[in-house]
Amino acid sequence: MSPLLGRLGVAVAVSGIFAGSAQALPRELNPDHPRLFTSIDDLRRLISEVPLLNSALPNDVNAPAPVVFPSKKGRLSFKLKPSKLTREDGAEAVIFGDINNPETGIFLRYRPSQDVDALLQFAIKVKDSTSLVAADTLAVPADVETTFDLTWDVATGKAVFKIGAREFTRTLPAGFDLSKQPFLFGGRRGDAMSEFHLYGELGNEIQTPATGSPNLEMGAAWRGLLAAASNHGNGFSTCLKPTNANDAPSPCKQHTGSRAEITELAKTIAFAYRLTGKDEYLQAARNHLKLFYMINGGQFTVKNAAGENVPSNPGTGGEWSMSSRVGAMGVYYDWLFNVLDPAEKTALREAIKQTVQFDNAGKDDLRYSVCGPDELLSASFSCKSDWTAQYGPNYIARNYISGHTQAAQFGTLLGLLAIRDEMTEVDPMIDTIHQHFRDGYLPARAAISYKDHSAADAWLKTASWGGHQTLFSYNGTSAGELPERVLVWQRAFKKDKDGNEIFQAPWLPYLMSPYIYGFRGDGTFPASGDNFTDFKLGESDIALMALSAARNGDKVAYGFYREQILSRRRMSHDRSLWERLILPTAATQQTESPAGLPLSAHYSVGGNVLMRDSWDYPNAALLDFKSSSFISENHHHMDQNSFSLFYKAPLLVDSGQYDSYESVHWKNYSTRTVAHNSIVVYDSKEKFVYPYAKTEFRSNDGGQWFDGRDPYPTYTEINGSHKLDGVTAYEEGGSYAYVQGDATKAYKRGTATESPKLNPDAGFLRSLVYLRPAGRQNTTSAKAIVVVFDKVRTGGTEALAATSLLHTVHKPVAKSEPSGSAGRYTYAFPSDESTFTVRNGGGMATVQALLPKGGKVTLVGGLNYGGNSCKQVGLTDKVLTVKGSSGDCRYLAPGTIGNVTDWYNYTPEGADGIGPDNGVWRLEITPTPTPAAGAAQYFLNVIRVADSSAGETGQATVPTDETATLIDTGPETVAVQVGTDRRIVFNGGTRIDMWPVWKHGAFQGTTQVFGLIPNQWYAFVDHNGMKALKPYVGQDYKSSPAGVITIR
């Protein structure tokens, strides 16, 4: 066992070997309910933190005597520091009480106002009426404490309100009684309440959990939980009749829903019931369960794969929905165990059993998700013998890195753990799932996000933990759910004799790191991989990653949770209460700004490198570079050596849209290299054949491909057959950051009879230098400059030209307009004779394409541009066909359809997935004439980030002190001067021990040379009228661990 996996507390799977027929549970199960996600002690702790009248769980034998709100005579007093309205606050947020309560009650709420910071209404609502007593609305200063005081006395019939120095008396209505006063708190995020006191009829202070300084955030989340549970319950009550489920309203679609639409609803309802004991929520749970029973019993009409209407069954919705329903049933069984009668428990157990064992005659069920191709023994929870020997495309180990089986197994686990005490026959499947997690999912995650670099090269030892090949959107879901999944195992099973949890996952706290680095000024993340365009940070599972890190002492992660996540969430969101339940932080937990962190980070296996010029998120220029160290599919794109750039808006983008998995657009454009800022090498004879469908030919974009490699590698294969070189050098230098990636092996590698597409030694290496203002002494701007150098060499005997791609949202501006048609327009000038200006929002990038000299630049794309149209592609009977033409040319790629090779627009399914990074245009930069086979093809782009004023158009002028110019060099050296005081020199050769040679002249600024031998002494010598760095022969300069020398 490696030291790394030893720290994980897991065993390494050797070819997935573990017995499917084992009977014993992995450890002794905790006997109490609830055991899923939480415990009774966790619930007691949580209820004590909520500002309630009584801080006890319903029917808890440990509860103190209940407190009663003074109904006829009393006094309420507190100080409030109100805050200004933020983007997530309700304009009429209630601070205390409940305006919708049918009983008589006190409330304090905000009122809408454009003129003052805090307009408040302090009033008494009359029972069964909209009438208000003392409904005075007063302006108070924001961020300043104001005293609120209310006394009431039925005997005198008066209520006296005091707000600051103002006082007014009002007459109480007949029958005034506050015995049912809602004791609820809320407000705006940032509000602070102190000196809260409640006094009874005799003037005695009544002690409540709110006495002193009530936690308004917890109070608001409590309010939100009850509202959400009531809303779900009301929705379910409308669904309880046989119907055509395809036309049912959203809450009723429990036949095809996801975890968020099924299991999460059950968690909310069960949570609300356990904390309140209200019959309303118990009935909501029962109605939810009835829907599941109706689905299992065929009482809904659904569509099958052929589009025919058929009765529902336990397998309806496939493993995606089956596991969600089983998980929901498990939550109800476990959390409501003490109130469900024997008949209800029996029905629940049977429904769980039916769903888990149901055979959908294929892979889309829970049997397959747990057992793989060999599936279950008849009517049991045991996988067939020797099922682990099943290799091939469907071998379950291919889902350890990515795929649905982990989620399917987790939902199944929730159901089985809940019913296990009454159905011990589920033990074999619990044990099998345990082994999948122990020997598969968790080591796979560790291999990617937590690789041990202690024995690596010196530069690699600086790599951070937490990266992933599907950053950011999909990883935000898969990684975000891991804290909950590990927690379920830990809560359900007892610790061993040494006090160790069943799973130890020391990598969990590090999963948050790339999200801190990759956060953009608009509240989103780079659109790499399959990207959700409806992403909302405040409602995402990234919060769980942040809290896992915070519990490990990460102050920056907790600061991010407080400052970025919570600020993008309404204060009454029930997620906050759930997070406090399962991942509580200490009251003394401190926050910290990321300002003390380096301005870049490198995550080795995922190949993510994130660079920024400041930690001022709204005003930072963020560059996201990607060069993974393995190739795979499932939300992982053919995007090696690609990058995106953001400043106030997406400027150079990861294009395409995630319309649906395996759509025409997804297969032929958005996942392909052509949709990314990378390099393609078009060969008309190349065929892109999908490994699992040998007759399925996809677009010939000239980019990266599986090349015989299984799209779903095992986690051992990512270091074997699927290994890429990925990031080969990285350095954070304060005034600069540098990365080099080698994506050669991501392209077709050749066979015994065919040459590789690219030179195996140096096919496609990209070097990227991010220059910060601190490194440019004479600059007039305080923004970043990015230098991107590519060296490409083909590998066969045929001359093929490489093409550099740059995607933009808006049309780039050059010194003249291009000409052409059908989505492809060529500029009349060579590539090195113009600056391209890219604008979006308040940001701007200027691109100087210095190499190749005399190259051709083509502008591709457009939407309804100039009356031009492009051929649109779709499916007819599962065959790619041309569906006519339209003005949508945004997703052009070459391909062959019906034996006709042309440029086609691979149209997305609908427009719902269009997000801010969806590219409309791309620049293609290609050398002319086509270089000889194997000759070096160099690309050099210098990108300057700047502000763009509203309404600004036309080509931007690059200031002299930021203009880039080529420097004369010797063979296999490329050099550029940025402004007057910075030179960047690159190794353009195939060997790392070459001599970089360039014209130095009288230059007095800083020269940096990249691509050298790491940790090697060089002599700085004269060479044919130029300067050269020669290794091994002198000791003028020693290169850094990343192969960088700085000459000042």
C-alpha cells in the first residue's frame, strides 16, 4: 500500500478484485435512528443554536419545561443594527414574527424604499385579518444600532412602541392574545441583533435561546426550512391521483427526477419534521411516499424508450431516478422511524426492495450499477459469483473516475442502511457498495485530486491538491457531494477500537482550493468541461467543500464560504441549516482573506493551472489553463493545452454549450478541440471514430482524440495506457507565473502502419507566461499581459498546417474587415500585421499575433451575420443529416455527411443552455504556405488585458510601453520584447538541452528564458553577434526547478 492510500485508510484495488458474495457488514452498524447523515445528538445540538422560544426536539425526554410567550401582558426589547439591501435579500424581509401567521402576533419587517437604507415597520397583526395595529413605518439608519421596545397590557388595552427616541401608543384590538406568537427571526444578511429580552406579566425576564444576541442567520434559515417543507408538501398533495406523469406538474415528476428533485425534497421534509414534530410535515412525507408506491404499482403513465405510453414500474426513470427514490425512501424510513407504524415500515421496505432489485433488462438500473454486467443472483441482494472478472466497456471499474454508478450506489446505500436492522439480507449489497467506495471511488478521487508528489521533481512539489479533469461545473457537483457521502458512512457505522472512522478522507479539505483560485468577478467559474449555465454559487454543493476545508482549519475557505457563498444566497435559504447540521464549524472559527496566498496554483493530475493578478475578485484578470495528465470522456473535453481568459467578463472563452449529454452538438463540437483555445491540425483523411461505436464517425475537427483508448479509463489506466504528459513545468514568480503543457499524446499516436499525427518528442508544447504589473516597471496600465507560445511539429510524411484557435463572445475588431461567406471570413492582411481587439462587458483583450509571420487569419462563426447562412446538422433516425441552412454559424467544424465533406454547424438542442461563455466567433491563425512535414510551426500571441469603456468600439491602440515586438534569434529560439523593459525567450527546439540564442544588444531590462534544463548551471556567452545560454560549461546563471532563468 502506498503511503498516500495508507493515509486515506483505503486499500488499493488490484484489477477491481473483491468478492461480490461477501455477507458481513464492513463494521458494526449504529443501532439508533437517525443514522443517515446525522444523529440524535447532532439534531439536539442544532436545535439549541436556533433562536427559538424552546430549544428542544419534539418529545425529547431531555427537554426542559417549555417556555410560554406572555399572552396578555409583557415586554419585548432588543437592539437592531439593520443593513442595506443586497442582491439576495427580500425587499420586505421579516426580522421578527410572521406577517402570514393567521393568529394575532407581533412582527418587525423591512418595507421597500428607494430613498432610505432601512425602512422598518413594527406592528401587531390582528387574528384572521389583514388589519395591523401600530403599523407605523419608520426610517432608521443602516449599520447603526437602534433600540426597539414594545410593551402590551390587555388590562389597559394599550401597546407602547419605542423605536430609538420615538415613542407612540396604540389601542389593542378586542381579544388580544399573543399565546401563539410566532417566535421566528430573519432579516437581511448583515443584520445584527443584540440585547434581546422578553419579559412576562410580572416583569420577570423569560430566558429563551434568543436571549442576548440571537443568531439571525440561523433564525432565517429555520424560517426558510419550514417554508420549503410546506411548499414541497403542498406540491405533493396535488399529485395523488393516477395521471399521465409526462404531463404532471413539476413536484409530481418523481418518476424521472434527479437527486435534487427527489431525495433532497425528502431530506427537507424529514428534517423539518424531526425539528418541529408538526403533523403537516409528517403528512407531506406520507404523500411523497404514496407517489413512490403509485410509480411502483403502475398507476402513472410514462413513455418508454420507443416513445410509447406504458404503465410506470419500479424501474421507471432508470438508475438516475431509481436511486433518488430509494434514497428518499431510506431518509424517510430512518428519520421518521419512531412515528411510522409497522404497516408503513413494511410497505417502505418492500418498495425499496422492489426498486433495488428491479431489472430494466439493460444497464440502466441499480442491479447493474452495483454489480456490473453479471448483476444479481435471483431475488437477492447478492451479486453473482465472479462478477468482478467482467472486463470490457461495461466493467464497473470504468465508472470509478466518472459516471453515474457512484451516485446510484449512494442512493441505494441510503435505502439499505435505513432498513438493514429489519432486513439483514441486504448485508451483501451494503458490503459490495462499501468495497466499491473503499477500493474504487475514493482511491480514484485521491489519484486525481490528492497525488503524493514527495518524490517528484522539485517544480512538481509545489503542486496543490484538489484539481480535477472536469473542473469546474461537474466537479462542483461530484466533489461537492463527497463530504455528505463520506459522512453517511461515518455516521452509520461505529468507529473501530482505535477510534477511527470507517473511511478517512484527508483529501476532502483540499477539494475547495481550485474554486478559491478559479472564482471570477461575476460570481461564476471558468466554463471548462460540461458546464451548467444555470449555476448558482449560493445554492451549490461547493459550500460543503468549503466547510470541509474550514473544519480542517482553512480560514481562507471559511472566508470564501462567508463572503462569497452566503452572500449569494438569501439568508432564509434552508441549505444553511442543513450545512450547520452536518458540517458545523466552531463558534471561534476565523475567516481570512486569500490575499496571503500565491497568485497562481497548479493541480497536477487534473492539469489545472489558475493564474490571476490580484485577489480583488471583481477586478482581477483570471487565466485558466488546462492540460490534464490523462485522456477520458464523461464531461471531460478534448481540451488539453487550452486556456480561457476573464476580466470583468469572459474574453477568450471555452466555447460551445452543454445542451445534453451525447447530443449532436456535444459529440461534434462542444467537447472537441475545435471549441477550445488550443491547436488543431486538419487532415482530410483522418477519421474520428468513437471507440464504443465503430460505425459512428464524428466531425473531423483536426483535434485530440481517444485513438483506441477506452473513453472511461480505470484509475490505474490514467497512469498507463491513457497517460498524457500534461503540465510539464510550472512556476509562480511573484511578478509572473509560468506553465508549460505537452498535449502531444492527446492526438492520434500512430500505429505499426501509420505515422503519429504529431512528432512524439515535441508535437505540441504550449508555454504560457502571465505577466503581472509588478514585473513591468514602466507600464502605464495595471493589468495583466499574457504571452502564449506554441511549438507544433507534425509526425508523418505529409505536410499539414496547424491552426491556433481563439474563441470570443463578440466579434473581434481588426484594422479592416474580413471577406468570405458561410461563416468563414479571411482577413486580407497577414497575421502579424494587426492587433485584434476583443471586448465584453467592462473588459477588453488586445491580441498581437506575432507568429507565424505572414500567416492567414480566418474569422469563423457569427449569428445572423451579414445575411450569411451555414448548413445545420441534426439527427434523422439516429443518422447525421443536413437539416437545411440558417444564420447560425457559431459551431462550425469540418465533417463528412452523406459522403459530402464540408463545414457544418452542429446545432445545440434548444437555446436554454446558452451562457456567458458561449462563443460566437473564433479566430483561426494558420501558417502559409503549409510548412514541410515535421517542420517547426511556431505561434506567438501576446494578449493584453485592459478596461473597456461603455460604448467603446473600434480597434484599440496598445500603449508603447505594452506593445510586443519580436527579437532576432538564432535557430529554434523565439523571443519577444514586451514594452521597454521585459523580454521573454522560449526554447523552440525538440530538445531541452538546446542553446537559446537571441540578440541582446543594449537592452537594460529583465530577460527571462523558459524551457531550459531544470536546476542546471548555464554560461551567458556571446554567440555570432548575439547572446546565448550554454548549459554545462559555466556558472553564470542557474535555472530554476521549472527550467527558468532570469537575467537582470
